[in-house]
Amino acid sequence: MTTSASAELLRLDSIRKSYRKTEGDEHLVLDGVALAVGEGEIVALLGRSGSGKSTLLRIISGLVAPGGGTVSYGGKPVTGPVEGVAMVFQTFALMPWLTVLENVELGLLARRVPAAERRRRALEAIDLIGLDGFESAFPKELSGGMRQRVGFARALVVEPDLLLMDEPFSALDVLTAETLRTDLIELWIERRIPTRGIILVSHNIEESVLLADRIVILGSSPGRIVAEVPVHLPHPRDREAPAFRKLVDDVYALMTERPRGVTRPEGVPLGHRLPDASVSRLTGLIDALAREPYRGRADLPEIADDQGLSVDHLFPLLEALEILGFARVEAGDVELTPSGKSFAEADILRQKEIFAEHLVRRVSLAAHIRRVLDERPGNRAPEERFLRELEDYLSEDEAQRVLRVVIEWGRNAEIFAYDESAGVLSLENPVEGEE
Amino acid sequence: MQPLTTDDNFRGKLTTPNAWDLAAFFLVMGIIALLAWGSREMALPYVPGKTVPSLSPDPWHLPYYALRTVIRMGAALCLSLAFTLTYATLAAKNRRLGPILVPALDILQSVPILGFLSVTVTGFISLFPGSLLGVEAASIFVIFTSQAWNMAFSFYQSLKTVPRDLGEAATIFGLSPWKRFWRVEAPFGVPPLIWNIMMSVSGGWFFVVASEAITVGKTSVTLPGVGSYMALAIHRQDLGAIGWALATMALVIFLYDQLFFRPLVAWAEKFRVELTESGAPPESWLLTIFTRTRLMGRLLHLVGTLPAQLAERFTRPRRIRRRSRRPIRPEIQRTIDLAWNAIFALAALYGLWKLATFVSVIPLHEVLSVFGLGLATLARVTVLLALASLLWVPVGVRIGLNPRWATRVQPVAQFLAAFPANLFFPVVVVLIVHFRLNPEIWTAPLMILGTQWYILFNVIAGASAIPNDLREAATNLGLSGWELWRRLLLPGIFPSLVTGLVTASGGTWNASIVAEMVSWGPTTLTATGLGSAIARWTEQGDYPHIILGIAVMSIFVVCLNRLFWRRLYLLAQTRYRLD
């Protein structure tokens, strides 16, 4: 196999995808994505949640039609599920009522394969992936790792040219995931599978560096390609090797880089997509950053590893810290601001005060809610009122998510109260926060 | 780990029958022969107006009568299943029919079951002139109506909630719609459907019994069966015969449970989507026998995979179809939609007009008085549900918190829920007549005689599902007495209690038609209410009034469901969910 991309397997041109919002308004998920995957290449699509990476994979597979642009596979346009493309799912997607063998045969069922040959090929695939002896077991008898092996066997049995993987290792524990990754890369290197290209969707930076020949980094809202990083390390790759660590650092830096022209947020406008970050996690991260060995400044891969946080969890926290003015992220490092440091040193009551102060000052939505409640007779307002305002900027789902986040922050800071069953925001028992 | 090897039986090994095969063979063939013999009798000649064939009060005939009852139930079940698979699939998949089919199901669910009998029996008789088959059909239809709507609704819900990843996998691997249905969607719906069938059949016994002996105007029909035997016994005031009928019914339900449902539920376990093994799986001795047999096991496997096999034989294997993305022009699409909606609107208007002309012979004040009767029945139903809850919630919670008791009492409660309560009516009526009690009050308990058990066994299930750590925490905090009930036990069982009450409420409305007017020999006791009114009009063959009565009862039930039960249900699903 040549590691250099010789022939082209797949080409995406200016892919756009949006979901219809209310009354013709559209929420853009992907914009202007162009990508080519060559023969013999493993490409990792890396991005935070909300970067549209899973949507992009579904467009490539033909499950979802793009809103604009073209997908061509082997020179022909893709308009639906394509023979020669198989997919491995994050949730395994095994039929619980079929045995391992029947699940694997499922991939051949729709093709012109006679029953006897179907059986033979399925058994071969089961052999290959190391599931020998489990042919007649049902998925619920297997461990997570074994189930994902069935998922791999089912995809490989159709001898796909292009293998798509949607975060296939993220539902597994660390050890199991590592074994499965190693097994897969061995099959690939030794060319025991006829697959000619692999696209892997991941939110795990180390995993991408470990497996891929090229890492494509997607930025958020709307999702677009912000950087491509080639990986020239030979397999098997050593996680501790300096070159490996350097690449991981680089990718972290690229993923936290702001597009040029965007200044550091000094407070965010009403319709800003607040990141999913719970107050207890934020507090935990600030505390960790303030302690030894970081003392206010940390390398991103290090702190992520230390806190057991994946990119999907770490980045929203970082973004929230920046919005609230508790930390700054630069060149793959995170550094606490003076207010971040005093937050870490304060006791619980004082922490609430600091948090409330920063929240009202820097998050317009929180300040707005507080103001409306102050002005309203009875100091109460239904959440729909704010939801409707947010929907001027965001999709319905996104508006709901953002409101959920700000309510969590606001309740914790005690600048307002919330009755979930009634869906009403009020100033009922906020102890602090009087201006 | 040694994997289970059900599949190894079929891989080219010589399958010589073993002793289990012999036992299973006789069991199966015996049942088939019995059914054939019983159903041959179903098409006897019959002329309307006469009560042929006459029933014998001799208890020795009871096994045969029971067989006839069972066949009716079986036939209705097959019809319901066929209906479920087609109706629910259309409702879930057809963009144009779906919006009308789903609410239609909701309305059908609230029409009193016995109302269907009153309305359709003469039609069915004229459909098969000179044969008893028409009456059989009417009876089977009634049982069908007591099962089909629930089952279709359950299956529709399943089709709508097939996990996204399973659907995507099916698409990626290019399964045709037919294969997709049998390999992915239908299996996913099996466990809830089986549970629903079990509940429906247990409700269905009530209606078999009620539909075997019925009088509509000049038409008085008696079908051989346990229900009609009971009617005869009531007529002759023969307490011994009543005892025999009760015993026979008990035996029939027991056998149905052991030979039919237990194997079915145990088998359905494999279709559960949760990928973790939970608790003790349901077991069935019969299924164990069958899986131990070689030949029968093979046969069973064949039957089980038949749909998939057929699918492969008769659908040409082909390359993955490239979905044509040539959407119909939006304006044409909109015109077609408009046309459809217009057709639905016209049909609805026609229905309204038909109803109005049919009922218009009844003066308005009488229509209003029918609503008054509805209020009377509503009052009874409400009071009864409250009383039954007061009685069974404490009992059910006590039982549910004790696992040993729960496993023993639960099957008994389910059995009692299945037992047709109308068979017990004569016993109660004898007491009312003997003590000269007021029928307005004392016939009321009959309505809930059969349906109270739904409350009991749901409460038991709810109480035994309260997590142990919550109970330990409550004990640790020293909660006891009323505080314990208020803070833990009542909120803990709330979702189950609501489920039980919804089922019981529906059943009680249905039962009102037979329970508000009961007889013992020449004596007839009547309580004022919508149920007794419908029963009386049915006897008189007064169709406009029957339709009016049914419509009013449906309105009551629909309003109750929408305004009350659904809200409670939502509350149970959000605030009181334990997981």
C-alpha cells in the first residue's frame, strides 16, 4: 500500500447543510466543506460537539442529502446509500433479536449473495475480527467491546471500499477501546481487509493522531474545515514519543484558535450559543487549575488527561471560562485571570457572589432575564417569553439548550429562581444579587 | 463461555426425533384436532328468531362449550393481529393516511365495546343467511373490537420509536422496505405487542361471555359457550350449574396462560432492545420443552423465520436501489394535500349528517337527558375507582414491598383481572335480591368487580419497583407512618397507579352496559345510568337511541381521557419517573 494518496476515492465539494427553523429561517450546520479522500488513506474528522461532523459523515454515506454541493464517490454522484460504503456506529446498532451470525449476515442480505456464500463470508468476517465461538450468541450476552466487534464484522463482511466510523470507540472503556483500535490498525496495515479508505469521526484528539494519516479539524457554527494536519508517523505509533506529543499539542492549539478578526469576547450578546458547562464542573476545573502543579496555567492535553476530560467536555468548559472572564486560552494553553484566581481562593458563599457578578456583567442573556424579572409585577415570567426571544437568533432546539444553560448558571448564582414543572422564572428566593 | 446453540440444530446434523418430540407432537396435534372439531360446528344452519341450537344444562357439555368459547377468542385474536400489522403500519408510514388513522384509533378506543355488538349483530346475521356463522361473526367481531385498537396503538407507538441507529444501519446495508419491516421494525415492536395482547385477551374474556347470549329486538341469539351456559343457568336459577361454569372458565384461563402466554412472553424476551440482562427473565415450561425437542424445535424455528424466508424467496435480490431524489413539484404536492384534506372534510361532514339524521327523531330534551344519564354513570365510576384505590393501594403496596409475597400474589391478581366478572354477577344479584338492597347503589360494585384487579396488580408492580436504596434511605432518615407514604410510597407507585386506574376506568365504563341492568330468573334489577339505558334500548332494538347512547358514552370517555387521564399520565412520566 502506498501511503501517499494515489487515486481519489471520495470527493466533497462546497457541501452545505441547514436545518429548517420556524418560518423559513434556516440554521446552518455545515458550510462550504470541501474534502477529498484518497486511496489508502485514513482520515479523521475532528471537532467539538455541534461542529456537524456526524452530519458530514451521514452526508458522505448517503443517509442524509446535502442542502448544497456535491458528493461523488468513485467519480459518480452519491444520491443514496452506496454499495461499497459501510458504517460502524457509536451505539453499535445491532439488532438485539438476531444472533451474532445473523447480525453479520444482515450486511449481505440486500446484495446478490446466495445463502451458502453469505454464511461462509459471515463466518470468515467473524473469524477475522476475533469473534470465533460467539456465532450463535445474542448481542445482550456480549460485553461492549465484543458488541462493537460485531459492528465491525458486519461492516467488513460486505468488503467495503470505504469504511465510515462514527465515534466507534467512544462508548467503550479505555482499555477495550485501545485493544480494538490496535486490532483494527493491524488488519489495515497487513492489508487483511480489502478496504481502500477509512473516515473516522472522533472527538478524541489522541485517538485521531494514533490512527489517522490526515486529521481534518472542523470548526463550529456553522461547521467548516478550519485546518488539516497530516500525520506521517509510522504505525504502530507510540503515544509517549515526542513527535506524537508534539502533534497532539499542535492539534489542541489549532482547535482552540479563534478565527482571525474575532477578538476575545468581552461579554457575549443575547443570542450567543452558550456552551454546555455545568457550574460544578466549571468550579472543579478552576480549582484544579489554581492548584499544583499548574498554579494558574496549564497545557491543554495535560489538564484534559489529568481531569479525565474528552474534547467534547473540555472545550465547552474552556469557552465558558473565557465568556465569564475567569480564564484565557492561547496557543494550546489555558491561564486563569486574576478574577479566576480570586474565585478559586474564595469560600462557597463568596464564590457565588463572584459568579453572579461576572454572569450579570458578561452574559447579556442573564442580565436581560434579571432585568425583566425586576420590572415585572410579581417578579415572575414564563420561560417561553425568553425562548421566543432566543428563537430570533437560534434554532428551536438550540434556543432551548441555551436557555437551559443560562438557567443553570443563574440558579447557581442565585440571581433568579426557576420552577421546572410550571416553566416559570422568578425572583422568589434569590438571597443574593440585589443590585 | 459456551454460547447457546439453538442454531446448531439446523446445521446439517441428522435430526432424529427424541422423547420430547413425541410429547410435543401429541400435544400439538391434539390441540389442532380439537379446534377442527369445534369449528366444524360453527356453521350449523340457523333461522333468525329461533333460539337454536338449544343449550343443554348438563355440566358434561361444558368442556365442549368452553372449546367453542376458546375458538371464538382465538379467531378474534388472529383478526386483531392482522388488523394491527396493517393499520398500525399504514398509520405510521403513510403520510396522508396517518393524520386521520391515529385519531380515529383514539376515538374507536373510547366507543363502548358492547355498543359494537348492539349495532352490528343484525348486519352480520344477514351477511350469512341461514347459517349460525353470522352470529358467530358478530360475537368474534365484538371480541375483536375489545383487542384490536389497543394492539394497533401499541404497535404504532413501536414503529414510531424504532431507535435511530437501527434504522440507519438498515438503510446503510440497503434493506428493502419489506425486509426492513420484518428484520428491524416488527421485531422491535414484539415485546410491547405481546404484553398488550395478554392484557387485551384478559379483558376479552368478559366480552366473549357477554356476547354469547344477546337479544337485539326480535333477534335473540344463543351461541354454545361458557357465557351462554351461564345465561341459561341464571334463567333456570341453577346455582350448581353456575358453579360448574365458574370452574370451567377458571380452568380455561389457566390453560390459556400456561399453554399460550407464558411461552409467548418468554420467547418475546429476545426482542428486548435493552442490551443488558435485567433481573430474572420470564420462564415457561412449555417453551423449555419445545426448545429441548429436536424436530419440534426445528419446526418452530421454521415457523419463526417464515416471514423472513418468504421475503427472500419472493423479493428479487437486487442491487441497492438508488433512491431517486426527484421530488414532486411543491405546488403539485400542495394541491394533492389539499384534495386529500377536502376528501376527509367531506367524509367527516357526511358522517355528521348521517348521525344527525339518524338521531334527529329524538327530541332535544331527551338528548340532554341522555347526557344526564351519562353523569349518573360517571358519578358511579368515579366513586368506585376512588373506593377501589382506597382499598387496593395499601394492600398492593404491602404486598409489593415484600418480594416473596409479590411473586405469589401477582399471578393471582392477573388471573382475577382476566376472569370475566360477569360470570360472578348472579352470585351478587342473589344477595341483593335476598337482602332486598337498593339496586341503584348495590349493583354498582358489579361494574368494578373485574376491573379493580388492574389497580391491584399495577400497584404491586409499582411498589416492588421502588428502588431498594430509596427505601433504605427512608428507613435511615426515620420516616414512618403517613410521612413515609407521602414522601416515598405514594410518589413511588404513582406512575403504576395511573396506568392501573386508566385501564380500570375504561373497563368500568364498558362494564356499565351489563352491570347496571342485571337479572336473576324473572327478576331484573336496574340502576339509573347510561349503561342500563343502552342495554334497554338494545333489548328493544331502538337503533337511534342506541347510537345516541354510544355516542354520548364515547364523548364522556374521550373528554375524560383528554382532560384528566392524559394529564395525570404526563405528570407521572415527567415528575414521578423512577430511573
